[in-house]
Amino acid sequence: MWIFLKKFYRDLGESRGQFISVLAVVIIGVMFYTGLYSALESLTGAAEGYFREYRMGDLWGDLYRAPEGIIKRIDAVPGVKMVTGRVVQDVRISMAKREAMVRLISLPDEKTDIVNDIQLKSGSYFSSAGGNQCIVSEDFFKAHRLTLGQTIEPIVNGDRVKLKVVGTAKSPEYTYEIREASELIPDPERFGVVYVKKSYLQSILDFNGSINDISVLLEQQADIKKVKAEMEKVLTQYGLTGIVEKKDQLSYNMLNTDISSLKSIAAVFPMLFFIASAVIIYITMTRMIENQRTQMGVLKALGYGNREIMLHYQTYPLLVGILGSMIGVFIGVFLVSNGLLSLYNSIYNLPIGETALHLRIVLPAALLALAFCVTAGYNACRKELCLVPAESMRPKPPASGKKLFLESLRLLWENINFSWKIILRNLFRYKKRSAMASIGIIFSTMLLLIAMGFQNSMDFVLQEQFYKIQRFDIKINLSGMMNADELNYIRSIDHIKAVEPILESGMELTSGWRKKDIGILALGREAKLYGVFDSAGNPVKPPQDGILLPVRLMHTLGLKPGDRVYLRSFYPGKNEDKDKKEVNIKGAIAQFIGQSAICSTDYLNYLLKEGVVSNAAYIELEDPKYEKQVMDSLKDILTVSTIQSKSEIIANTEKTLQSTSSIIIFMVLGAGVLAFAVIYNITNINIFERRREIATLSVLGFTSGELKSLVFNENFFLSIFGALAGILPGRFLTELVITMQATDTMYLPAVLNPSSYFMALLMIIVFTIMANLLLTRKILSINMVESLKSAE
């Protein structure tokens, strides 16, 4: 075997560049596999352990008001393990930096096990020293540079209430700390959670002996649908506004969406690189074996068996697979995975630690890499090993030449210059090699389109949501129902151009046996600050006598325009089955965030019989520069419970999305390495096989530029062809990967701008130029005398 090792070392020295390029592709495949799956392992492990340890609920019931005794009735429902009743209220608070919103949540006066428990991060739990103590969510605490013992003053029912900060905490319920789905990205400067003693919060909200929120933890084998139905029966009379399952809970849903996204990427990307590496190894090994077939014949004649020769030639793919696995595992686990976890740590409140080597991740990655490499090497060898020694020792006859179909098009063929005729004949002479080179470029193009598709889709949603749909500058929520005319005092504030009252409510939608808790947004018929559009992007007015439903919701419930459904309000006294109203679906609308029905304010008055009232309003400014001045005026109005600035939401969203650009950069770099490796290897083989041809043309007077163009223009042809051929599968894969990210709270349409196709093509050409430049010296250094002496 020593002689084989010496020969392998010599062969490796002659093709270092090819070996490194193939190795790089395998490294990236293993890196993506181990990096993504290690991050998934750590993320899901941390989430599951955290949710289990702090008893994250399986069901949430949101009520208007119910006596605390209702907890015992829910606890008696079969399948229920634990129940916690709470008081929850969103309020406004003036901080040193800016106006913000906080969610006040009650906790037991004395520490005990509850559903949706908190993880105390600093300070202490409530003491008996005073009632007005609070524990603040850690991110909000840090964002506003609060200190333990400091007093904060949220506005509750029109009054400022002093709360003393005694600790900081995290909760499984708010791993993704946003107030509502429309905010998209957490902003701890704008929103936080404040936990207050239950007795004290009940007192200041006038909820003595009452609750408005129930969290339920189920037994492991419990039927969640049955428990939910029983809860609805018990709670309906207390103004049940909806029961949320764990899968639909905002934080859990957002986390699951990101985990699903990682899974879809992890399932696609590594396989593209493994297949590409197999293609490159096959081409490289085929060329190596064809050039060494005489040596193979001699070895067989000397008594070496097929198995020994096969093992010798398998050393190359084995070394690529083993080295690629080792380096790829190190980079994937300790760099890529930790980088991804740092990104998720900045978004989610999870106790995510450093990643570790897991055999169940490393072993499949290494085995996949080796399997693709070894299979490619075997297929390259087996044909030559079937030959008898006498036939192997003869040089392989050159590929036969024949007329191209293009030559029959005389007008076209006669107008093609001599160099391009040589290029086209060479491409069709080695069709298999040309096709395999194109496969690598196709994969590279697909990766580029997926990367740009994610970016285009996010940009599209931000543009549609914040500039086309949400045309207002500021949104305010009111502390209670108000007559629309009572908002005139807000219209009188300087620099406010327009105020449009709206009513946001929750309702139960029933269609046959299907039920769905939805939001409903009532707008004026001439509303201009909130755009409503159908799936084709055409503007739609709120109907006078019906509702509009999002396309995704209609698909889920099997509905179509013209169908009739039933709506039941969650308001106390109006939430019995007898109060259900039959409504007509007037049309389908596009909605990217949330799934809310749209109707006119007059129609909602018909449904609720409350008069023309509002609980929120959209505000348009004369000029965005007056935003701070107007918000300062609004915060002095105590009936305004929350104030949202659209510009701040946009800025925070764009800032957070910038951190995800590292993933897109990784994808682009991976596509670049793949394209470069394919072109480099194919060109290397091309130059080696055409040494005599290039030397002959050089003797005949071809300049160095003309010689380079023979090889490099062929590369450009293959690259452009592969890029164009990769557009359709790239588009399909982009749509598949992005569509898999859709949830009930957010829909990301697959968007690929025309400029993205152009950029993908341009980048493929740039990668090709880089490979060409690296191989320029190889063409010019061909020894003409030695090449012309070689056997034809």
C-alpha cells in the first residue's frame, strides 16, 4: 500500500487547487448542516426546558371580569393540571427617555407555584413591607436604565400610580416581548411587562375579588380541544373575549416560526452543497482516472486487484469527506451556531447557552458528506476497472466529433467567428461535463435567489404595511369607549392634520362546525389613514352591510365572498348564542400581520348596538417633524392609554432586521464558493485536456488574449446558461421556503424583484471572472513543445 500512498501524494500535489476548491464546498455543506442543526438543538432545548420549568400555559382565557371563584370550576375540568387567575391591564407610562407602554400583570402576594411563573433575575420577590411593589421585565429595566428601589409611575384609570421596583424578571409568556403582532419586533424602550402584587393591582383597578385573565396548564395526555370547549361554557357569561391555545400564543408562535424557518433552511442548503461536491468530485475523478488509465492497466497487469486499485482512488474522496467534515463541524458548531444563537439571544428572552458537540448532529453530517464523496468516486472508477489490462494500457480514443445542429443553420453559423465555433464544438463534444458544470451554477443561482427573496419579501411587507396600509403617523388607544365626537379636543392640538376614530374589538366567527376568534376593525367609510386592499392590490372601501376577511383566514375556514357566517361579540350581555349575528362576506383582503375582519363603523354599531363609539384613533400630522411635540401634548391627556409612533416602530424593525443580514451574507458567500469551485475545476480539466489544442493555436499565431478567450468565454457561456436555467427552480424553492414561514399572526409573501434576478446573474459572472483570473497563468504557462509532443 505504500506505493499507492506515494502515488496519491504526488497526484494531490499536481491538483492542489482542485482539491482545495472541492474541500471548500464540502466544508460549507457540513458547516451549514452542523451550524443550523446545532442552533436548532440549543434553541429548542432551551425553550422546552424553560417552558417546562416555569410552567408555561397551554390555554389563556381573556375576560372582561369574573369572580375569583371561577378558578375552582376551571380546575375541576378533566385534563386541567393547574389554573392561575390574574388581572392584566395595558397602561401608559412616562419614562425619562420617552413615552412607553407597560402591561401590568398580577402575581400572588406571596411566592407560590403558578402557571406562567417568572424567573427572577435580580432583586427579590414582593415583601410584606408595602403593597405598591413591582417586578419589571429585565429588558425594559435595562433599556430605561432603572435601578432597584426606583419608583415608576404608570397611568392607571387616569391617575398616576407609584410603584417601587424591587426586582427584575423574565417569563416564558414573554420570550418575544411585544404587545401585539402588529409591532413585529420587540422594542424594550416602547413596551415592557410589570408584575404587581395581586391585591394591590385589584385595588387600583377596582377589581377586588375579580380577575380578567385565566392561564391553564394541562395534563400531558389532555385533549386541548375538549378542555377549551369546557372553558368556553364556563366563562362565556363573564365576557370571554377569546381563548388562545399555546400554539397561537404570540411569543410561542413567533419562536416556533423562527424554528420552522431554521428547519426549512437546514433541510435545503446542506444538500445543495453535498450534491454539488459530489458532482465536482465525479468530474475531477473521471478526468484523473481517464488520464491514468494506462497506469491502471499496468497495475492490473502487475497483479493488483480491482479492490486495491479502487481503494487507492477512493483515498481522494475519502480525504475530502473526512477533512471537510472535521473543518466544517468546527466552523459550524463553534462559529456559525454561536453566531445564530447570539442573534436569537438579542431577540428572545431565553436562557440560551453556548452550543456543544452533539454526536447525533455531527455523525449524520459527516456520513452524508462521506457518502456523497465516496459514491461520486466509485462511479468515476467502476467503468475503467471493468476493462481488461491490455485495453486499459491503450490511451482512450478521443471523443468523436460530429456536426452540430447549429451548423445546419448556415446563415447563423457563417456569422459566428472561429473562436466561438471552437467553444461551441467543445461544449457539445463534452456534453456530460458541460451539464454537470451547469448543475453547480444552477445550485449557486438558487441559493442567491433564496437569499435575495428573503430580503425582498421583508422589504415588501415593511413597505406595504407601514406606507400603504398604515398611513397614519401616530396611533392612540383610549382607556374606554368614547363617542367619536369626543375626539374633537385631540383634533384641536397644534400640527395635527387629521384624526380618524376606529373601534377595535374581538369576536367569535362561526362557519358551520368551524369556529375562530378574530379581531374586527371598524373604519369610517371614507377612512384614509388605514388602507384596505384586495389580493390584487386594489383599494377597497369598508362595506356598508357586511365584512371583509383576509384571504388566509377565508382559506383556513373554507369560505369565499358571498358566503354567510355568524359573529358573536365578546362584550358582556352580548355574548350569548342568541346574540349571534349573521353577516355576509363581501370580499377578500390582503393582510400581512394578524387576521382581522374589516367593516364600517356603522355596521359594527348594528352588530354591537353601542352607538358610534371608538376605543382608538389614527392621527396624521401636518409634518413628521412635529411628532415629538404632538406626542408630548397627547401624553398629558389621561384618557389616552397608549401612544404608538409609526416612525419609531419602523426604525426599530429596520434596526433589528439589519442583524439578520449576516444570514443572507452567509448564503451569498456560500453561493460564491460553490460557483467558484465549479468553474475552477471545470476550467482546470478543460485546460489540461486541451493543452495540445491550445499549443497548436499558439504556434499558428493566436495571441494570449485569444487563447484565454477560448477557455474563459466557454466559462461565461456555462455560467450564464446555468444562471438562466436556475431562475425557475430558484423561484420555486424561494416560494417554498418563504411560504413555510407563514403563521396566523404574520404572512410573508414570496417576492423576487426583477433587480434580484439581475443581481444573481451579475454575481455569478463576478464569481466566474474571479475563477478565470486565477487560472490565467495556467493557460499562459503551457509548454508548447511538450504539449505538441504528447500523443493525440
